[in-house]
Amino acid sequence: MAATFASAPTRLSPGAKRDWIAELSGVTLGSDAFIPFRDNIDRAAKTGVNYVVQAGNSLRDPDVIAACDQYGMAMVFNGVRLFHH
């Protein structure tokens, strides 16, 4: 941290954090696998996400696509899955 800041930044109060999050827009959400449930998109919409990049090929892709459409988000399936288990 010393290489970046002369001193630690002051922590935001809960109200200031809420105000800062409310102003976010143009955020990109990327996943190294697929996004399996629409609630991931519901949550992302609350923090300014407008763009989603994911591998795709989930059984629930239609639900996730519908959620992105509902929020006016652009989503790209890149077909690259880096997460393996």
C-alpha cells in the first residue's frame, strides 16, 4: 500500500458508500465460467453493471439473457471457460 498511497484512505461511511454505489454506471461484469442464475444479474444491476462477459452454455442461459434484457445490459458469450472443477 505504501507504493500507492501516502496514507490509508479514510473509510467511507455507510451513507457515503451507498451514495457512491448509486452513482456507478458503465461497469463490466466478467466471469471465467458461466453465470448460472438470473439473481447474479439482478444483483449486478444494483451496482451499475451495464455489460456482461461470460463463457455461456449454462442450462439457465435463457433466464440470464432475459434478466440482461430486462435491465438493458449487453451480454457477450465468449465461449472460453477457464473455471474447471
